Amino acid sequence: MLQDDLNYAIHVINDIHQNTFDHIFGFTNENIKDYFDNFDFKNKDVLSVLASSDQVFDMFLRGAKSIDTFDINPLTKYYFYLKKAAIQALDKEEYLRFLHEYIIKNGI
């Protein structure tokens, strides 16, 4: 099953779409700063669409106690783990370079 998911992810990354849910958004397409400023996440349990994971990381930085996620695209969880690992392993400059070099240039 994991190998099937990895093979499928390679096809998605290479822009081979089998249905409308294959695309993984590299970044949020919403202005989360403007509307998240209107909510208090501190010590709250939160539910969010996973998508690009940007909302989840932002909610965490705003003090959410726990965050449950869902998404119709099962590949978003792997993208979340990729971004999480990059955040943990890289300093800010390296992370931004990683986002630019890997994600933006590869059209994820």
C-alpha cells in the first residue's frame, strides 16, 4: 500500500492527474493571517482541512492545544510529514530555500 501511495505521489508531482483531487496545494490559497487574526486558538481543540498544511502550522503557532485534520486527498498527509520534517531539520533560511527549490520549482 505504501509503495502504491508513493508511486501515485510521483505521478501527482509530475502533474499526471487521474481526477480532480490529485493536486496537492504547495501553499495555502487563502490569506490566513487576515482571517486567523479574528480567532483565538490558544489552548483550543481545532478541526481543519489538511490541504497544504499551512493552516495547521499556523494554528499550532497560535497556541492550539490539538489539531485534528481531514482531507479528501490521502496524499496530503505525506506532504504534511514532508513539511514537518523540513521545519524540524532545517533552519529558517534552509527551509525557505527548500520551499523555493523543491516545492515552487516542481509545481507542487
